[in-house]
Amino acid sequence: MATIIETATDPVEKTSVDPVTLDIIENALRNARYEMDEVLFRTALSPGIREQHDEFPLIADPSGKMVVGQFGLSVPDFLDNFDGTVGDGDILLTSDPYACGAAISHANDWLIVLPIFHSGRVVGWSSMFGHMSDVGGKTPSSMPADARTIFEEGVVIPPFKLYDQGTLNETALDIILNQVRMPDWNRADLNGLVAACTTASRRIVELCDRFGVEVYLSALDALLDRNYQAMKVLLATLFVDGETIEFSDYICDDGCGYGPYELTIKLTRHGEKIHLDFSEHAPQAVGPINYFINENLVRMFFGIYVITIADPQILWNDGFYPLIDVTIPDNSFWKPAYPAALNGRNHGIGRVFDLFGGLLGQNNPEILNAAGFSSSPHFMYSGHYDGGPRDGEWFQLYSIGFGGIPGRPIGDGPDGHSLWPSFVNIPCEYLESYYPLRVERWETLPDTGGAGVHRGGNGVDVAYHFEQPGTIAIHDDRWLTYPWGVNGGKPGARGRKWIVRANGDVDILPSKIHDAPVYPGDVLHFVTWGGGGWGDPLERDPELVALEVRRGLVTVDGAVGGYGVVCDENGVVDTAATDSRRGEIRAGRGELQTFDMGPSISEILERCEAETGLPAPRPPVSVAKSASR
């Protein structure tokens, strides 16, 4: 456990904070959090951080509770696992999930933790992690799809002082950067993380100077308590005392041929508190899809979902944690045993939100969302230029794909959007300027969003035309199971990946692959999945369906089959034929279901190769048994 070195140890007296001052401090914290982002974006080099914003900041109180942040992580878990002193001017770094209580979840995430001192006293913490595009290992971008241990995934940095009383540990940093393929990128991105955290530290010190330490720390307590009180009301409103509900969903495969992995969460309310139980767990995955998640992150994810759905005006923080009990068994998908591979954990992160959506919506249809683009699929392309002025020069791309957001009670899901609201796509102009490829197509695919009174968002087809030989890697999911619809809405379409070779041959790719060779003239079609629909599609306005036919979001056949709307390619509705068709569908479909998961798992597996061109995965097994096969 870390030992904090403070010269001011007298207790700080709590004081009341008037509403105006509390509002000023709250918004100053919010602004400081966004300033952290901007500092990093303007100093990073990798497109994953600089362009797509794959980073997550937070500002915490002296105990490490997050007061403001985007994603959040567990400063207390980091400090509990750091054996050393922490003083003014120290800056800590790690990329080892197993050495920081899963404050981060794979080795590509480099985590900075910085104590904020004012007059010899810790008044808070600033912290930020960002996804490094490469951390070494056996494949470019450090995300081998078939990895079975973390040792295959690149350099794993134990917690240590990157800066000791303001002095950079250059020797350690040089050793780390010697393990990676793009050291200039990593150095710039790391410096950006440090600069962002020191910027937050300056802003907090300014607040303490302006209002006094007593007022500032009392304001943090008030903000944390406000979330506690708000969550207590929300939990009592949304859940029945003593009732247990559960929901299950799947990760399609693990990259090593096993799957699907069934994930289940149970929720029980006991008085003011909620218990989230992961005990009916999938086994630890053989491949790298394990999502090592700690109890505080579960609390955070749950709180994000509840607060965002029920009262998005609340600035969520860690104050509600005492209201949430969490059980996560060891040696499971959620808490794998060291040294399990972790690089593909992004699918589990996203699926948590589908699971929470299914849980919360069972008793509250008005806040029930369909399943959507619950992942952040990765596309990587790397190699050496062959000829020309850059002959022999190394290039390396890491990027995140977008898909269909689910249909919701308030409306349609956006087309081709990110799971994480702050993520943005890498502009095509950037890609074509800095990499030897052309983007031939970046468009939404009609009918990939599930039909509903509120349509699920469509997935996208991004067609990459390669101009230099190299290798590609892909990390995606939902190629086997479907993003489900709710309240009568239909499932969205699954994702697909294939290469059209320069000679016209077509190679179907699995959703998780690395070191796949590409050559000049080859075109990769990176097709992502759609969001599930919400509500009875026969209740959707026929003129709206016709408008989407004109816009290319729904096809003529999709209008008839999904919505019972008969129209021509110009979007002119045949009202009589539509009424007749909808009547036929209503008469033959039976009662609408709350969840439409698509075909059963047995049916999906039986038809897998015929429908996808890929072999069905084998049932998950224990890691020990898989090692002997």
C-alpha cells in the first residue's frame, strides 16, 4: 500500500458551502476535466488518441474518489497495490492490470496517477490513461487475436515513479520505449498524459487558493453526497425491494476458436442497496477477450448507466459507491487468473452496457434500450513502404470503428456512431494523407439497423483500398449473435469482414485476426453491426419509412419486410397495400416479446458456416483443458 508523504497533517475542518460557490467549483472541475482532454489532443501523435480521443481522465478527492471524469478508474486500487511512498512532485505510471487491481484492463492502456498537493497537503488526485497504439509484443499494435497470456501482448509496466520529486526516470522510460515499434508516438502520448494531469493539478491548486482548502474539500464532499442521495432515490424508484432480476448476453468468440461466452448479471435490491452478482459467469476465456474488471469499475459502469438514463443532468461521480455491492468470482471471464491475455477486453466493456440495459429495462420499459454497438472494434494496418521516396519506412495505423446505436424510447439510434460519446472517427483525409491507403467507401448500410417504431442505427461499410503491402489486424464481435431488439423491435444485423483481392478473389475474415497479409489493390470491407430496434415496427409512420428509403437508410424490400410499408424506390407509399400488408403481419406474428434475441444459440451455431462463411466456434472450456489440445 502506498504511503502518502504530507507535511500538513492537521485535520481540515468541514464547512458549509453555499449553492453558488458549489456551482462554481463544480463547473470549474468540469472545465478542468475537459482541459485535460484538450492538452492531450494537442500534444499526442498517435491517431487513436490525437484524432479518435481514446483516453479517459479523472479528478479525485484526497481519498481517490472520482469527483469528475469521463470513464473513471480506481485510484484507490492503484494505491493499494503500489508499494512505496508518494510525495509532492511524484508522478506514477503503470500498464499492468494485475498490479493495480484492474484500474486499467489491458497493457495498451498507460495510466498516469498524480497527487495534487496544496501547502503540504494532498487535496486530490488527477489521473488519466490512454490507449497506446503499440506496446511491443508479437504483432503490430500489440493486440494478437490468439494470445493466451499477457506475455504475448508487449511490454507490461509495473507501477513505478515516472517522476520522483519532479525528476524524470529517464533510464526506466528508455527501457520501456525500447520495447515498442513507434517510440516517438509513445513518448509524445505519454508526455501528453503527464501534461494533462499536471494541468488539472494547477487548476485544483488555483481553486484551493481562491476558496480555501476547507471550502474546496467540503465542496467535493457535497458533490459526492449529492450523487449518493440521488442514486438512493433512483434505486428505490427503479427496483423492487427483495426482487432478483437477471439478464444474459454473449461474446461471440475468443479469437482461439471457442465461444460463444454467455455473460450473466443478477441484480437484487436489499433496502437502500443494490447487489450486482456476476457469479453465474462464463469461464475464463482461452483467448484475449477476458475483461478483468474490479468491483469499483462495476459500480461506476452501473452508476453511469442509471444516472444517464434517469437523470442526465447529474454530474456523476463516485459518491454512490456505498450503495452498490458487487460479487465477482475469481478465475472467471470477469476476473481471470494471471497471466491471462487481456488485449481484446473491449468487447466485454461494451457488453456490460447491454447487460445493464437488459437488467434495468425489465421492470421499466420506458427506459429500456435495445442492444447496440456495444464494442469499439479495432482495425490495424502496418508495414514498410516498398519503393518511392519513403522506401523502407515503417507505417502503422490503429483505429476504432463505429456502428449502429440502439433504438431508444426517445427515438431512433444514430447511424454509424461510437459506443463512447466522446469518440470521433479518424477523418478520411487524415488517413489518406498519412497512410498508404484510400477510403473508397464510408457509408451506412441500409436495413442493418433493427426495425422498430424507433429504428436501430445502421452499421457502416468502410472500404480500405491498400496501396502498399503489409499486414492487417481486426478485433470485432457480434458476427455470430445478434444485437437484440426490445418491446417488439427487431434485432440489428451482424457485422462482417472480407477482402476483395486485386485479382477478384474474395477472402472472408473472422472477427478477430492479426497478421493477415494485404497487397496493393486489395480492398478490405470493414462492415460493422447495427443497433436493435425499439417498439412495434408496424407503428412506425409509413411516410418516415418512405423518407428513409429515399435517403438510402432502408431499402424497398426492407420497408416491406421490416415495417410492412409498401413503397417504390422514390419513396412513394401505396397506402392501401401498406394497410393490407400490416394487417397480414399482425394476424400471423403472435404476441410481441420484450426481448427479441434472434434465433436460438443452437440454431445460430447450426447455420453458422452457411450464413457467415466461417466455422462455428467450439464450446468454451477451462483454460487448463485447452492447454492440452
